[in-house]
Amino acid sequence: MERISLTSLGQLTKVDINFGDITVLVGPQASGKSIFLQLVKLVLDHNHIIETLQRYGFDWMAEPDNFLTLYFGTGMGGIWNQDTQVQVDNTQFNFQNILSPQSTSQTESLFLIPAQRVMVLRNSWPRPFTDYETGDPYVVKLFSEHLRQLMEVEFTSSKGAIFPQVGRMDKNLQEIIERSIFDKAKVRLDTSGMRKRIILDIGEHQLPFMIWSAGQREFIPLLLGIYWLMPPSERAKRENIHWVVVEEPEMGLHPQAISTLLVTCLELVHRGYKLVISTHSPQILEMIWAIQTLAQTQATPTKLLEIFDLPKNEFFSAIADNILHHKSFKTYYFAHQEKGILTEDISTLDPESLNEAISDWGGLTTFSTKVSEIISEAIWTQL
Amino acid sequence: MNFLDAVHNTPDITNCLQAGLKALGRYSTRITTSQPSLLEGSVDLDNCLKAKYQNAPRWDYALSHKSSVYYIEVHPASTSQVKVVIAKLNWLKGWLRHTALVNLKGQSSYHWISTDKVTISKRSKYSRILAKSGVKYPVRVLHLG
């Protein structure tokens, strides 16, 4: 899949997205980014979704609106109307057809880390799929279930260690995560209270999930998701998974931690995943703009390492070289306009563009630009 | 070739080389260094080139420290002046192409010293326009590394 275009889906009037190796979506609240990302999953993984819902005992009674409620969540039953059209590359996507699946592939190819990720842990443990309300979004339930299985099936041989975890993530990456997010604390599985729970081990004290910092609580489901994408042994990626979607990766994180997370995202792309991010953080677009500008000016990969204060070793140099020389980037703005929500390709991110959607990155830096203009005028007219 | 040789071999400015930071006059206090003995000289480009390029958007100064050449523009740092400074930079680069200083390109950097308060947010598009042009973000005082 290289392109999805659609008309009339929920509040989305017209969307046209050409994917890069990293695709970034920006736009104000309620501009339909999340609906679009869930649609991408539906398009790619509909057989797996239907099989999963049926396996867990859900039944939409052949009613498309019921299925949409089960998938997108309560209140979304009417999202697909008679004018809705979805085109995937050159093929029309027929929603009615997917509800009577043929015996085709039921593998999952897109892993979505939802914005509601902090909700997937209850009592310091990932909730199972069936723990959620019927009308909770499918992508939240599935992410939660993936984490539960990771903890209960895949982490059984790790002797209680969750972070750092041997054999999944490179030591170089673990070191920068440790430095910027956990401050040398360890995350581990605790079974002392006759119930499994995730705790933060800071030597003398073991802190339960609820009293971690907000950023650490946000980061743990994200980290577990990243671990899920980095299988142990020599395999670079999950065999069937080609796409990774991360909604608002910056939530609750200090800019230093966001930088670390961005490096981790680049490592996922280096491993061969295509990454789609929705964000409200200018820092993420700063990274994309920097990579594009460095590539255009034929700068060496070490410049990219300098941006993140990374050591110039073999591990990070290989990532920087691959990202700079072999990967493509696209950025789209989900804009409220008179006709509804339309997308605009702002991939150049050119600060000199006369189109403010491009120069101010879909509104993410509009405030800073306005502050500069007004303060400049106020100060310099006095001098 | 070093900075002094390059200046001597550039007829437009041969006679304008001054010791240390002297060419910067009252703005010399806006430059700091922990190694002043390694200052190799400075040139007041604006004054020196005024007669020959009367109406051009001339750049202000050039100096050399530890074999690195610093091109310095002293200018109000407000959003409306970003374009003005970039126009000066473009003129400077065009002029440099016809001088012996072009051979020192690898060691050169472009700096904006603000005459007063800097009123450009580091996250605004103006900051990115500057970065893209190659001019460093404006400072009140420039420290030579």
C-alpha cells in the first residue's frame, strides 16, 4: 500500500495520503487523524480484525453499523455513509465486502499504539481484550491484549526483568532510554504480593505503577509496544508486521525523553517497518525537517547523530546512514476548512513557504511565529 | 592559505586588515574568547567596501580566530530583519566567490550579533529560515570557541 484517498468518512471530507517510510500527520484536536489511522488498519487487517472479534465472542448481527461501533467505538456507527469512498492505491475498498470474509489471509500487518495507551494497564498489569466495554475502540483492546500476551507468554524467561530486557533492544538504545526516562531505575515484574504487577525498582524502594511520574506511566505501554516490535534473537522485525502506527508518541514526555523516543522510532524504521505518527509536537517535525535538510545538503550521517547527542559508534551510524540516504518522509496537515476536514501535503516543511500551513507546520509553530512577530514589533519600535 | 594571506591577496580589502578585534570598533566588546592571543585579525568589510559597492547590502565584519573565519553582521534581531540579513549574506557569498577568502570556505561561519534584544523565538519559522540560510541564531555576545 502506497496511497489511501477517501471522501466523506465521519468528519473527514477529503483525505489523500501518500505514505513515506515515515509519515507524520498533524492537525488540531478532532480533525480525524485517529479515525484515519484506524481506517488504515481496517483496510490492511480486516480479515484479522473480523477473526479476532469473532474469537472473543463479538457479534455484529450482519449490521454494518454495529460492526463500525465495535471497531471504531461507541457513537461511530454511522461513520460510513452512502457517499463514503475509500481508494487504496488503484483499488476501491468495499466496506460491505469485508464483512463476509473469504478464506484469505488473517495475519496482522499493522501494529497500532493508540493514544489511550495509558488506560491499558490496570492494577499495574495489561488488561485482556475482553476486559473492555463493547463500545471501546478495537485498536485499544487489541494493543492491550498484545501487551498482556507479551508479558505473560514472551517475558516468562526474563527472570522478572522488563527493562532493561536482554536480546530485544540493542544495548546502545537501552542506555539512552535508561538515562532520559528511568534514571538508572529498573522496571521489573513483581510477584511478591501473590499477584503479578509491574514495578519500578530504584534499589531500596520498589514503586508501584500508580506512583510513577506521569511520563514514566505514559512511556511504559509505549516501551512494551516497542519491545513487541523487536522480537528476541536475530530477527529484525515481526515477520508479518510491516506498518507501525504511533498516536501522539510525545504524550507526557519531556523533550529529552521525546528525543530518545524519536531515536527509537528511527531504529524501528531502520529495521524495516514503515512508521506513521500523529502528533502535536513541533519537536517531531523538527526531526523530520532536519533529516530532509541534511539529506538535501548531502551532509554526513554524523550530523544526524549530533542532533540527538548520540555516540558515533557502529550501531547509531548504521541507523543514521540508512535514514539519511534510503528513507522517505511525508507530512500531512488535517485542516478544518469551510468544506470540512481536508488534508494538505506539507511535506517540504519549508519555513520560507508563503503557505502558512507549510511554513508553520500545520499550525504547530504558529504561536511561536506570532509571538516573535508581535514582540519584535513591540520591542524594536521602542528602541 | 590562512586568513591573513587571503586578506592580503584580496585587493578590495588588502588595506583594511586590523590587529585583533580592532576593526569591530565599539562592537569588539560583543566578542569574547578565552584565548585572545589566537585572534589573527579583523576587517571592517562594510566600511572598506563602501566606496566600491555603494548601494549593495554589504556585510559588516570578518575576523579570524584559531584558523576559523567568522563573518559577523551586527544588526537588530527582529523578525522583519531576517530577510534583510539573509540578503546581506547572499551578497557576501557572491562577493567572497571573487576573493582569495573563498579558499577558506571550510573554516567559515556566519554570525548575527543583535544590536539589542533578540526577539525571534527559537521555535518560530524565522529561526528555521535562518538555520536554512546558514546564519547562526542571533546572539547579544558571540563567544569564539
